[in-house]
Amino acid sequence: MRKIVLTALSFMLLLSLALTGCATPTPQVVVQTVEVEKEVIKTQEVQVIVEATPAPSAEAYPRNETLYTTGVQWGPPSNWNPWNGGGYSIGTLGLIYETLFIYDPLADTFSPWLAESGEWIDDTTWQVKLRDGITWTDGKPLTADDVKFTIELADPNGAYKAGLAFQNMWKSLHSIEKVDDLTLVFNFKDNPPYQEVGFYFMYQVPIVPKHLWEGRTAEDITGGANENPVGSGMYMAELMDQDRAVLVRNDNWWGTKVFGKSPAPKYIVDIVVPSNNVGLGLVLQGGIDLDNNFLPGVASLVKGGYGIKTYYPDAPYMIPANTVQLIFNLQKAPMNDINFRKAMAYAINVDDIVQNDYAGLVKAADPTSLMPSWEKYIDQDLVKELGWTYDPEKAKQILADGGYKDVDGDKFLEAPDGSKIDLKITCPSGWTDWMAAIQIISRNAEAIGLKVTPEYPDYGGWLDSLLKGTLDMSIRNEAQLSSTVYSYYMWIFQHPLETIETAQWGNYGRYDNQEAFDLVDQLDQVKVGDDEGIKAITSKLQRITLTDLPTIPLWYNGLWAQTSTKVWTGWPSAAEGDNHYLHATWRGYWNMTAGLMLLDLKLAENP
Amino acid sequence: MGRYFRRKLLIYLLTFFVAVTLDWCIPRFMPGNPIDILISRAGLRGSAVQTMYDYYTRVFGLDQPIWKQYLNFWASLFKGDLGISIYLFPTPVSKVIAGAVPYDLFLLIPSTLLSWIIGNNFGAFAARSKQLDNTLLPFSYILSATPYMWLGIILAWAFCIVFRIFPLAGGYSFAMKPNLSFAFIGSLLSHWVLPFLSLFIVQLGGWAIGMRNMIIYELESDYSHYLKTLGSPNRLIRKYAFNNAILPQITGLALKLGEVVAGALATEVVFAYPGIGYLILQAIHNEDYFLLQGCFLFIIIGVLAANFIIDIVYLLVDPRMRAGMQGETA
């Protein structure tokens, strides 16, 4: 008896070993290498059908009605609260709760959304008219009361005093009045921050229903899980589980009448994908339609005929979404020396990072660091006069002229006062593309005789060094695509300096220049759309960043987006005839043009 | 017998206390501050940052002196309250863990036990067969030295991408809603096979080698030779050898449990399989003290409970232990 069991067990073992052995392809396939790829693609198509057919009753989300996405959620989804800016599940802001307007950063235009119009009727009064006939998903109408209630949630003198992202707006907002059910006026104090009004009130603040949020505590508003969200948007919350969140289409959405179309996918299933290999595999199989993860080497797949598309068919493939900058601690020597910073600017070979680290998926940044969407503000004459390009010889010259010498003969330069230079450049551990980038920067620094060692602390420790100002050098990219270049300059010139730790928004190097700070405050008060006014101020700010180099712009990080055309087509791209929306599931992008993207999706012919 | 268990229980309680204290301390030694991370991810600006900073600090009790935080921790632990996850705010840690643990148990218990049983039997079997020993043993060595992560990637590539037999990611089909149907259970199983195999195969090699070496050692020992000279049948000798060789393997099983959790972490990441391993990784990145504490508490309790069970098993399989205990009481 025992022998039989043993034999059976060892047979099982052999079988399991044999199964691993299967990993090597059969000889036939190996011989016909060219055929293999075609075969694989064919089997993929078959597989999709096979998966869709068995027991349709078991499949709650049929493939031809479902959009599969990934890239926003890194852990189990936890809430549907639009005020929980860093943690809400996919689409909570934008698809479930909506904003008054939406913003298109590529065209730099606002479009009415919940609002029909928004006008400054005088310098301090902003009048908003809502669309008629919008209802919450529980059937109640969305009115001016809901908007007034939402804005007043953050009023520090109001009933709730909730710590919402736009709370600062109440410093300049005097009151908000309902004129009739669909009309409101915002009364501002003198010199309203027009740029921030456009940013927050037009497309960042989600309007929530008064009748369901009334009476909640401030804690519940800012941090509650909001388990059964009632919004006004094109989707509703359906399910949350360990590794996914599901949205279902709202068939009574107001936009169906207004735009004459509704989003094609009935369901959106957002998948938690913890590693690149899984994401890549799912995209290749057609299991994911839109992947917003950074997939190194995706360029070769775009070119390889796998049915994977990116926004541009060639480098840089992705829409630039933010600028990665080298930041210096300006309170420490030698980073407080302009010659040191200037030498670093000439020493860094950004093309090396772009080509070898990113394989062309990003684009080198303009010396002003303004992204292509803000290109119209770039003062080209200034760039010609003060810009720089990779030139290590010039960097060496600048250092030599500045008094940097190798005193002790260790092949590294010492500071003009004779002290040793031994600096650290950091980025969070696990951010592999950035880790490779700071290695390149470290080698570039070494080439001009500066000792700069890369280090990779945990995210928490790294963030702490930025907030407390204990870093030497690091790289960072917080200021994203937005309606106002003010948000970018506020990031560079965050002030006053003592608030940097609590503001958590830029100037980690503690750059101190009152002139720049005043200019940034003035910039906030330029009216939205007044490009000349913005240029006049930003040109002065560009002169300051180009001469003083508080940071060094390196490259534009992309809006990572890989789309598969196996089931859904009509994806945004740069090509003429395609739409130019943003295909991002990230937080803060549905209220730009990502929502419109859903309206243009079409089912592929043979999904 | 009673004394044995009393002593064991005391040791377990002491271990539990020390382990949980370490579990509480270590996350707090990390540089940085979880509230900063939470706020930084939420993208707050201006006065809202201070408001929320104070609020979260109060909610998590981080405004209190450190000794008081420690006492509070024990107090709420006895009430079964593990706190609120910072990273997955506002979900309670107990709810986060309850959602993940079934996947872990379902993965770890079968893979560990099956690999142990099959590995031992196969190792014992291989020790007697020259041919098997020469062909499969080197393979076992390779398996046992294989990192879980690497084997996982190979399996995923082979079975999910090339042959498309098994799905690549998730706990169950992304097209399904959890329900009690054969289709759903089938989907759960098909998503479970590869993570299970990657853990099972790597562990299997180790147990097989261990057992094979032990058996050879036992067959060469004096009592085996003595039995042989007495003319006992080979089967009897092998049986005694097996009974002796299994003891260190049982101890090994207890030791291995802690290591398996680490293996599960890699496996869960590679297959995007839900579970506690991946939560630990995220909790570390986000300095989520409470989630980390909760996850490690689960591991501590799991390892201690497993050790306790193994202590009892030892009593059952090792007559010397029983004899020793009877000697004590006599």
C-alpha cells in the first residue's frame, strides 16, 4: 500500500517538474521563429472569445461592455470620498462627482460641465449659471444650493470648517449667494486670485449633494469612506474588492442629452496591478484596455505590431505631464553657490537619461522648465541669452573660475574655501527610472570633478528630508499639467519659507527671493485667459530661474498611457482625425478631458 | 504532561509579548512621518494642510507621548482593535486584513503542507534509488535555490502568456462578481494554481533534499547496520530510518513558516494576487504603522500557533518525548 502511495506521489512530483519543463517551447515553434509571433497574435484573439463564451451568467462584466484599466490604484481601494484626494477609488472625482467646468490642458480651454457659464460680472463678483435638468443619481435635482453648500464646507468660519484642498480660497472669498435655483454669485474681497479661482472652483472642486452630506462631521467629510456615493456623473460606484474597483454607467446622466452620446463601456473595471510584468502581460493579452503605468521599453511594443498605442507614434510617445527637476538645498554649501549650480546645469547629460534610461519615452526639458502646454509663455529671447546645453568642458571652466580646486589630490574638487565636497543625491527606493537617472547625474558630476553619490532612502525618509530641508540634492516633479502656470511657479517659489514644511508644495531647497515671491503673488491675480498679462510676469520669473537656477529642469515625465485596440477603439492620439483628449485614469485627470475620452470610445469590430 | 504544556505556554506568551513589542517599535524607527506621506498624497494646499495634519495626528493618537501610545496599543489590542490604516484611510486595519488573509491561508497552508508531505516522501524514495538520486536530485537542488520571484515570473510567462492556460492576475476573474457558483469557484481556483505552484515547487525541492540526506545518514547509522546484521527486512530498516529522519524535518517545518510569508510576498506581487504580503510592502512604503503592526501580528500569531501545533505533533511522533515526560511525572 505504502509503495503505491509513494509511487503516486513521486508521479505527481514528476508531473509538476514536467510542467515546469514545458516552459521551453516545442522544437517546431522554435524553428519557425518568424511564424511564432503571428501565431501568438492569432491565439490571443481566439482566447478572448473563449473567455467570453463560457456560462455567460457567471460573467457580471461581459468583455464587450467593459473597459479594463489600471495605473491609479496601488493597493486595495478604500473609499469613494472625493475629498480624500490621494486615496479615493477610480473616477470618484470626475466620473461620479463632477465639477462646474472641465479643463483641456492641450488646448488651454475650459468647457462648461455642470455649469452652463461662469462670468466675472465685475472685478470681484463671479456669476455661475448651472445647467438645467441635472439630477443626482437618487433622482433629486442638482441646484445652486448644492454648489453653495459644497463651497461652504471649507469655510473656516462656517458650520463645517472641513480641511479641504481649497480652504485657502476663503481668505479671498467673502461670501457665496444663491440668486435662483440655477444661479449663484461668488463675492470676493479686493484683488481676487483669478488664477486659483479658475483652478479650484472651475474644475477641481467636486460638487456634492447637500441633502446627503448635510449634518456629517468635518472628520467624516474629509476622511469618511462614503460607501454609497450619490453623484451626478456618467458612472456610479458598483463594487470594491481587494484587487479591483468597478464602476457602472449612469444611464440617466445629463450629458447624454447635451452631448448626444453616452460612454460606450457599460462597466469600468480598474485593476490593482502591483508590478510591471503583470501590467505588461495583461496589456499584451488584451486583458487591459488602458494602462497608465510607466512600462519601460513600451516603445518597442508600439512599433512591434502588438495592437498597443501611445499618444504619439514616435518619441516621446507620451504627453508631457510634469517636469522633473534637480533640486538643491540652497541653505548648504556649495549648493548655495551659483557657480556650483551653473556647473551642474552644464554637466548633466539629459539626452543620456532620455535615450538610455527612458529609451526615448520622455523629452528633455526646456531650460525654463515650462512644459509644451505652457510653451506660449516661454520667452525665447531669454532662453537664447541665458539657456544652457550639455557642455562638461564649460562646466569645468565655471568651477575653475569660481575657485574650485583639487587641493588634496584625490581627483575630486574642493570648495573655494578648501573644504571637501562630498554630496548625496537622493530619490525614493524602488523608483527605478529615477534611480537610474540619479546614477547618470552622479557620473556626470564625477566627470567634472564633483563627488555626488546617489542614495535611495525609503519614500518616507526621502519626503522627510525634503520637507525638513536636510537634503543635499534630489529630483522631484510635483507640478502637473494644470490650467494655470501659477501652480508651477508657486511650486518653485513656495513662500514664506517657514511654511514650506507644512505647505508640502515645492521650494524644498528654501530659495529666498522676495522679488520672485511678489511676482508669483501678482501672477495669481491675473485674469484667466489674459495671456499677455501672464507673459509679462512669467518672463520676469523666467529671468530669475534662468539666472539663479534654484532648480535645474531635466526632462518632462510623461502621461504614461498604453492603450489596446483589441476591444475598444477611438483612443486619443496626436494623429489628425483622432481626438486629443487625455487618456488618463489618474486622480485629477477625469475632470480634465479624460471623461470626454470615454464618450468617443467605440467597440472594435471583432472584440 | 501538564508541566510541559505550562512551560511551553509561558515561553509562547513571553515570545508573543516581545515579538509584538518589536512589531510596535520597528515601524516607528523608520525615518519620516506617515501623516506627511498621507498629506503629500492627498495634494492638499495652504491652511488645509495644517488642519488635516492636526486632525490625522489626533485620529491616529500620534500626538500623545510615545509611552502612552504603547500602552494604548496594548489596551486596544486586547479589545481586538488594531486601529485604522493610514495608507487605506479610513478602512480599519482589521477589515483590511480580514479581506486579505483568506487568500494567504488558502495559498500558504496547502503549499507548505503538501510540499512538506510530498517532498519528504519523495526524498525518502529517492534516497533508495540510484537512478532517481542521480537524475532528479540535481534538479531539486536547482529548485530549492530558485528565488520565488523568478520562478513566479517564469511560470507566469509560460502558462499565462505563451500557453494561456491560466489567468495572469487577480484573485478571481476580473469579469466576475463574487458569488456562490461553480463558475466563480472555478475562477478562484484557476487564479490560485500558479501562485500555489510557485510556492509549492520551490519548497518541494528543499524538503526532498533534506529528507534524502537524512535517510542516507540514518541508513548508515549503527542501528541500521545492526538491524541488517540481525537479518531484518529492508522495509523495516527503511521504516525506522524514516521515523528518525522525519523529526528534524518537523522542526524545519516550524522554522520555515516565517520564511514562507516572505516568499508569499514575492509571489503575490508577481501574480498580482491579493494577500497580506503585498499589503506589507505597501504599508512599509507608506509608513503605515497600524497596517504593518496588524500584518505582523497576524504573522506572529500564525507562526506561534503553528509552532504550538508542531510541539504537539512532536509528542505524537517521537516516543522518546513521551517517554521523557512519563519519566518526569514518575
